[in-house]
Amino acid sequence: MNLQISGHHLEVTPALRAYMTHKLDRIRRHFDKLIDVTALLTVDKLNQKAEVTLSVPGARIHAEAIDADLYAAIDELVDKLDRQVLKHKAKIRDHHHEAAKRLEIEEI
């Protein structure tokens, strides 16, 4: 997995990098076939914004979260990504079994 973390109007400190890496490990637990992860952390006056784009086989998953605290925005972002990755994983799993289900119904 290639991880790229960058900041816009913000210096990405080792603490932020470690926190983001630790949180993204949760995504990797559910779906270990991540190809590329690009994260962008942004500061706009009072709003802190975190964006992530995941490249997985067959799809690109994007999520963003805005909060007053950057760490809270990262937490919210990871929750959104987790739901999207689980949904994508379910689609992949269901898609492969759909043809077999149709064959069983036609044989009956």
C-alpha cells in the first residue's frame, strides 16, 4: 500500500502522520487489497478538513470530513471510509455469487 499524506496550509507533523496511519490500519483490516491511499489535510480559518482517496481493485473510494478539530475530522473520515469499504467488499462478494444463484433457480 502506497500512502501519501499532504497538507494544504498546514505542515504535516510526525504526530499527524502517525495518527492517520494508525487510523487507516482499521481500513486495511477490513480490506487488505488497498493499492494506493492519498490523504489531504486542509485548514480553512476555523474549519479543519480531511480528505482521502483509496484506490482498490475495480474502484476509487473518496471521502471527506470537516470539523473544528483535525483529529475529530480524521476520526469521522475513517468512519465514512470504513462504511464505504465494507459496502464495496459486499458488492464484490455478492456479485460473484449472483451467477451461481441464477443457475440454481433455472435448474429447479
